[in-house]
Amino acid sequence: MPDILYYIAYTAQAGDTFDLLALRTYGDDKLGSYIISENPDYSDVLIFEGGENLLIPKVDDAETEEAVAPWKR
């Protein structure tokens, strides 16, 4: 897990998914595991109904870049 700088409180909208939130937050949908790990009560949710309160970790950009395949940087 990368270094967490701070958390963003987010209320899920109907249709949100972890990969969509990761794409919006980190620019890569493959980093949804960062958000899942901070919200274990929702780890089994595929598509949010809306209204769920989540914590989205803001991580060091250098750390997220290392998690991305070199050809996608």
C-alpha cells in the first residue's frame, strides 16, 4: 500500500464502482484496491446503490505511478 497523504470523504452515487472511483481519483481504474482496502465493509459491493459513505485515500502520486505498467505511464 502506498503512503496515504489524506482521505477524501465521498458519498457514493448510484452506479459508482471501485474501479470508476479509482479512475477518477488516480487516473487508473486498476487501482481500486486502494479504495477497497480503506472501506472493507463495502468490499463485496460491485455497483453502489448510492448514499454509501466512503473514505478515498489520496496517495502519493509517485506511489501510484509505480503501480501502473510502464507502457501506461
